[in-house]
Amino acid sequence: MNIKNITNTLSKYIIAFFIAIVLSNPTFAQETREEYTKKCEMIKGLAYDIMKARQNGADAAHLMQVSRRNDLPIGETIVKLAFMEPQWIIEESKQRETIEFSNRLYMQCMKVLGDKYGY
């Protein structure tokens, strides 16, 4: 198993674990499936924006500060995950990485919801 595969496997576990913790928070306990789904969509959008910034050369420390200032602990986790992925030079590769990253986080979130709601 090479380093890229290990990193991908580790990041999948980190994502699933963190999303499970966020969504199992007692303040979310009374939320409906639709409300949880909206949270997954929010996570996807945030992941897209963070990875797009990362691909365009944004500074990791700055992105962490923005997440903290906006009281987004999940944003901090997404920043960490984004900076575990490569930064591409070719625009097409940047776009592909951004879309794949946001979709990966969205699907991990939906998997957590599927486990919770049995779908």
C-alpha cells in the first residue's frame, strides 16, 4: 500500500468519524432526515470552497483562522483534510480535485445519515 492509499484511507475514516460526531450532537437529535441532508449539502459546499481556495494557493493558516473566526469547527477539519490532498497546476486537475473532494465529503456525510435512518 503506498502513501497516497494510506492517506486516502485515513482521511475517509477521519471524515466519517468527524461527521458522525457533528451529526450525533444532542442539539441535532430532534432534526429530521431533510434537515440532516441539508447539513450534508452545507458540508459539501464548504468543502468545495475550501478545496477551491487550497487549489488556488490559499494559505492553510489563513483558512484555519477564517474557520475559527466564523466558529466553524467542521471548517477547520475540512481545511486539514484539504491540505492532505495535492495542489494541482493544471486548471482541469484543480477543478476535478475540488469536485471530487466535495463529493467525497458529501457521500461520507450521507453514509452517516444512511446508517442513522436505515437507508
